Amino acid sequence: MTGKMAIVGNGDSIMVFKAAGVATFPAQDEKKAREVLRKIAAEYKIIFLTEELYKPLGDFLKRFDEEPYPVVLVIPSGKGQTTYGEEFLKSAMERALGVDILFNGEK
């Protein structure tokens, strides 16, 4: 496996990634996203997932924490941003480094 990247999410939200050479996989709901993730997990090192799909798949995505790859990252979608993506990033950085380097305790 080389450093391949993919994105799973709403068709409109992922099109900009396609222009950047990232493999795109449309998924309109969590059932389709789960199906796509099962199929592509072995092939891609980094998988971006739009936040409206990431949150309902939280328990399913925990299985990816046990292996170094793929790394599944949450990103905002075109439907508007919640704070979930930001909270996830902060938590992941604290878990990896033991310190909050992004927000310095502010929120």
C-alpha cells in the first residue's frame, strides 16, 4: 500500500478533493458510508469522512484505531460545519501527544 488517499461523503462536498487527485466515494447516508469503508479500508492509508457521516459511524470506526492504517479523519462538509470535526482533531492530538498543541486549552 502506498500513500493513497480517499474521501467518503456527500457528492457535492467531495468534488473539490477529486480535483486534487484524491479518490472520491459518494455516500448519502451512514449505511452506504459503512459499506464503502469496508471495501476501501485495505487500499487507502488516509480516508477523509465528512462529519455528518462520521458521527453516526463512531462505534464502527473504532475498529480502525487498532491498526496504523487506514487513518480515518473527519472533515467539514458543504452542509455547514459543526464543532465535531474540531473536537475530534483536538482529542486525537491530545491522545497522540499527551498535550493540547492546537488550542492551548482554549475553546
